[in-house]
Amino acid sequence: MTAMGHDMAEAGRGAGAGEMGIFAKRKGEGPLLQVAGLRKHYGARIGCTDVSFDLWPGEVLGIVGESGSGKSTLLSCLAGHLAPDAGQVLFQTADGMQDTLAMAEPARRRLMRTDWAFVHQHARDGLRMGVSAGGNVGERLMAVGARHYGQIRGAATDWLQKVEISADRIDDRPSQFSGGMQQRLQIARNLVTGPRLVFMDEPTGGLDVSVQARLLDLLRGLVREMGLSVIIVTHDLAVVRLLADRLMVMKSGRVVEQGLTDQVLDDPQHGYTQLLVSSVLQV
């Protein structure tokens, strides 16, 4: 590794809440999301605890760990699906940084319709199965005020094509689609309004390997093209290596290692991360 590469790796490994990362330095912007002291317990069991980090505009953060590591609990708390016991989730709004956990419910719902989006592992959880493909995409546009039928249908057609679904399937229902197509439709539904932050929960889980590869390629292109900030939870290290700029490794509800993705995966420092990486290599 060159001296410059070593310096960047060390900077990435030490990046945490309150520290300026490589994305902010390049863009000259502050963090889009600041998480401080987030904690969620289920009785005596730890869901996640003492989680703090910053997410920068245009950055993709991967969160990995085995089942029960706390990564899904953390994502649910960040996205407002689950109320944490303590901590702050600050988001850069037009009025400055605001604690989304302290927002009034109407403001939080508006945020989830506009600047935030959530891609579920199971596409059926993020789609209206009784509504056409075009209707699924159009509903999110209508939720932010669109009312012109022709414009809504035109936008839906454009987005179906962006996610590699033929425009002549616009009136088909999701139940007529394959699993991979349903996931691509869910992505179109979420991205049509141009959110700034997208949460993804195992977006390739349960799909065939060839379908996963096609979906990952699509996601990578859309993320870069739109300049999205993304928090993606997965157990698949190949997914984060392809998509994520930075990586957080969780074990028993705690972040045990974080840094630039390639550096963490190629030179893991924590014993648990080493075990995760070696188990993948042995498969």
C-alpha cells in the first residue's frame, strides 16, 4: 500500500461522529445525518447500544454483522420504524439539523415521503400488491403533491424503464412480476421523488445469484447518478464491497469496527471482523 493509501485508510478507520470524513472534505458540506448515543433494549437484551456516526452527502454506509448483531434494530431506529430508548438522529433539513426523534408526527411522515426512502428486504412489504406497477410509483408522487395524471403516468413510465421494467408492464400488478422485478419496482417507487437518504434492509436477500448481480449493478448506477446517501444493512460482504464507501461492523448490538470498506475487509482489525471475512473466504 502506498503512503497516501495508508493515510486515507487510517483516516477512514478513525472516522466517527463529529469528525469530518472524506466526502465532506471533497464537497465542502457538513454531515447529512448525525447519530449520537443511539440505544435500544428489549428488556434485558441489547438491540443496539452506544451507536454514534456521521453520514455525509453522497456517501453509502454499509452495516454488517451476523443475525442478532443489532444491525436491523439499528436501521429500524434510524428510519423511525422503531423508537429507541435513548440517543439522537439529526438530519439536515431546509431549516438546519433537526432531531427526527423529536419531530411531530406530521413532520416525520412528510420527511419519510420526501427526503427519506426505505427499501425493504421483501418487496411485498414496500409495495401495494393490489395496485398496478404505475400506480405504485405514482402514489409516492401524489403523496408529495403531484396531481396531473399524464405527468404522473409519464414519470412512472420513465422510472420503470430506469429500473429495467418494460413500459408495457405499467398496468400489471406486482403479483404478476418475478421477485427481482418486484424489488426493482420497489426501488422505482422509492426513488421517484428524489430522496436524499435511502435506507436499505437486505435489498438482495432471497434472490437468485444472477438476479442479485443485476440488481446490485442497477443500484450502484442509480446511487452514483442521483448522488444518494444510503445506509444499507446486509449480511453479504460482497454487497457492501460493491456498494458501500464506508463500513460498520456490529456484534451483540455494538459497533466493533468501522472504516473505509476496502480497508476494513482487506485488513480487518477486530477479531470478529476477521472471523466474518475468513468465513466468507472459506465458503
